Amino acid sequence: MPHSLHDHQHKSKRVVVGLGEILWDIFPDGPRCGGAPANFACIAAGLAEDRFEVVMASSVGSDDLGDRAIESLTQHNVKTSCVQRASRPTGQVLVELDSKGVARYQFAVDAAWDHLEWSDDLERLAARTDAVCFGTLGQRSLLSRETIQRFLKAGRPVSLRILDLNVRKPFVSESVIVESLKCANVLKLNDEELPVLATLCGFLGSDQKVMQRIAELFDLQAFALTRGDQGALLGRGREISEHSGTIVDVVDTVGAGDAFTAVLTLGLLEGLDLDVINRTACEVAAFVCSQSGGTPKISRQIGSW
């Protein structure tokens, strides 16, 4: 019988970590705190409702945007003790939305999150982490890449290490993708990123067949392929789940994939049925699309848990 999150609320909290970039999404109507791992952490904390300890590991500047980023995370019930302060400015990204609310991004270079340094705090956090979500964008600098990969290797072997591929041109490196896959045991990517990875691996065939071959090649416990409003494909061992998606009026798509990853992570930690995880993840991602920005206030009331 699948476990419920409620079964574990009286036990010690498990630790979920967002590892990588914190930045400000600069929308046409103003800035909002974001970055894929930060979006993930905020949504996970909202869904966890105090059943998990959610921690962000990153770096922000010693500036007003850095102060406001930490304040935003704290308001979402995300712990910030492992958010470092760097001499570089807090990251920013210019967000452009097309007529359907689909976002395109233009990133500032040499931001604080490019200067994430290894520390005793990170070592202690890695040792007690149950699940960590990381991406490839957060590794665009050598320093942060080394720190992120060291964190992943310092963690407990039983922890979930979820790679959210988030390929963002021009910050695409085949070697970083491969190294990240070697560090991961769960992969989440979207239908624009799958052809990049399929070409890199030399795999042809249906989406399901390619994802299963990638999972075998890198010894992944589970995978998720998101397809926007067309739903998602999940795999865990020999289990496969397909969901056709949830239709909503889209405000913008920012953070939808991160919300999907948050549900995926909590569901895998709890050993929930794959169809339940997929349906709930699609519903929560759709809710985020119906809101402005990547970190709307959210709770477990949203979705079919």
C-alpha cells in the first residue's frame, strides 16, 4: 500500500535541498525572486506543510536583491542558513513572455550564484539530505560546478539526487550534462531538452524508449519527461505512467517545471503510486502556470494527493 505523507509527520523531518542558482526574474511588470532550484524549494516547502525541512543552498550578493531573496525564501518557509553572501551582485534574468505566456530568458553573467563555495555548512547539510534537486545552469562556472558536484558526492548513498536538466543556451556543456547524470539517480527534463540528450547519447526511438535507455545507461531510479500542456511521462523501474495534462488559462509558464519536480521529489520520497505522482505533479504545475511568477503561495490542498 502506498504511504501517505501523513504517516510520517510524527517522525523526524526529512531534508529536501534546492542546490544552485538564486536569481531575480525581471518581468515586464517587475522583478520576482526565482531560479529553478529556488522555485523548487519554495513549492516543495509549500506542499510539505512542515512535514519536511526544505533548505536552499546557493549564493546571493551583499546587496538589496540578496536581502530580498533571503526574505522571500524565508516567507516560503525555506531555510536559508546555507545561502552564502558573495561580493558579486545577486543574479538577474530578463524574462520575455510570448503570446501564450511561454518564457524566454536572458541571464546576467558573473552573478553571486556563480561563486558558491564549499563550506562546513554544506558538508553538514549534505550528510543529512534525503533529496536534493540540482541543474546544469547552476554549474556554468567552474567554482559552483565543483561545489555542487562535491555536495552530491558527499551525500548519503540512499538520498535522491534529482537532476533538472534545464538546458539554457548558451550555457550548454556536454561534459557538464554527462557529469551531472553520473551524479544523479533521478532525471527530470522537458520535451525540448530530450532531443539534446538523445543526440548526445546517440539514442533513437519513441520518447519512452529513449528515456528508458538513458535510465539504464546512467543507472537512474526514476525519470520524468514533461510535455507542457500535453502532460508528462514518468518511469520508475519497469513502471510507466502517462498523463495527458491539465488545461488552465496560462499567465506564464515560469516555475511550472520546478513545481512538477517538487511533487515528483516528495512523491518518490514517500513511495507514492506513480500515477498519483504524475497526476498531482501535472495539476500543481498547471496551477503555477495560472499564476504570475514561479513561486505562488501553494499548499497540499492543490492536487490529487
